[in-house]
Amino acid sequence: MAQAEALARAKINLFLHVGSVADDGFHPLVSLVAFADVGDRLTAEPAHRTSLRISGPFAGELGEGDENLVLRAVRALGEAAGRELPMALALDKRLPVAAGLGGGSSDAGAALRLARDLFELPFDDEQLSGIAETVGADGPMCLHARTTWAEGRGDRLTFEPRLPPLPAVLINPGVPSPTGDVYRAYDHGRQGAADRPRPPADWSSAAVFAWLAAQRNDLQDPAVALQPAIGEALEESGRLPGARLARMSGSGATVFALFDSMDQASSAARGLADRRRGWWIEPALLNGPASEH
């Protein structure tokens, strides 16, 4: 069996409506989630034992021990399959950590797909989705990496095939935004509700932009209060030439801006990168095919 490779796509919450914490300790939410054509890259090949090597610009922010989500996912798959799955894994960590991009969950989803295919395991995507739950609420949606309505804890998924491809710029100001900290700040401030909006009247790009503008990310204000640099990124994003919408993704700290075309997005990204050299800035296509870069 030869080496195999997968893109662990960045997850973008186009909106995120969050309710008050429930009796079970979780916050109900509603979100429309899209996936970018950029992300981490994971390679795998059979080996005598399972190992993980991490490289890339954000490798230093991750550990290679047993608690890494990639290794946890592979271990859970092996337990479900009733056999060992010895493989050499290499993760090129290109996404910032604690960035609201679902990076760890997407890495785990890519690992599950690669291991299934390498060892020819009889698991379909729905069965893999159940295993992906072991890495967290984002696990199943990141495994599928398809535009999805997420509800409940983020575990009730409904695929949405009507969303058009959305040109975007992804911007991270270089600060972490841990999910637990943001939710605790949210609990002590003004809270929203896990309301599911009516879909747009039509799914043209113009209608989607207008519809998204009427939605919100209920975690954005508490995240900005904890990390003012996120607010700076939002301000910069909103001023980009041609930007139709700027919003934080998930629990932060990544902000996305949406555009009418990839040419506009790429030009805006280049201009912002010249002004903010310490930030992570990437043009990306949401809900499009995987990129080769």
C-alpha cells in the first residue's frame, strides 16, 4: 500500500447562534458551516508501528503525544475495527491553533479517512462519523467536510447543497482564542439564542450575502473582549476593497471576509499582508474544490 494524502480543510462558521447553557452543561447552537480549499495536509503510509510527525508553520503549537486528536482518532478506529492500524502519519500544520477553524477536528477526520482507505476497512462515512465524535462535537462535521447546518451541540447535521462557492479572505491576528475561555465569557455577558433562521429566498451569491448579514456570531463579542486583536482584524476585514461581509468564525480568533470573486479576494489578501506582516492571511474559496497550494 502506497502513501496517501488528504487535505484537512479549514472549517468556517458563516454564522453561529448560541443559546444559554443547558442542564447537561452544553450550549445549544445553530450554525451554517462551510469548508475552505485551504487547510492542514496529512499523509499516511503503513508502518510497523503508529507514529505522528508534525511540521509546518504552526507545528510548535501542537504536541505529538497520545492526546493529539489525530492519534486519538486512529486509536478509536482501531478499537472499532478490532485490529491494530500501524501507520506513519505526517501532519503539515498550516492552520493556526485555537483559531475557530476546526483544525484539530479536521486533522482527525482526514486521519480517519486515510486509515480506512489504507487498510481497506468496511466503514462508510456515517460509521466513521460516529467514531469522529470521540474527538469532540466538531468531529463529525469536519469528517464530512461538506456545507452543513449544525444544530444541538453541533452534532445534528443537515447537508446544504445549495450554497454557492464563496470567495473569501481568512485572517488571524496571531492570538489564541481557546473555546472554553470564550464560552465562559459568553456565559457572563449578554446571551443570544439558538435560533435557526429561514434560508435565503434564493441561493445566488447576492442573496446569500444579504442573508448572512442579517445573522450573527454570538461568540464574537466575548472573544473580542478577551482578545482585542480580533476586533482589529474585524475592522481591517471590513475595510478591505470589495468586502461584502466580515465576521469571526466559531469561537475565534480567525476572521473571514467574503467577496464577489477570487480575484478581489486575492488582491485584498495581498494588500492586507503588506500592512499586517505578523498576521496569518489566506485567500480561500469556501464550498469549492480542494486547492493544490
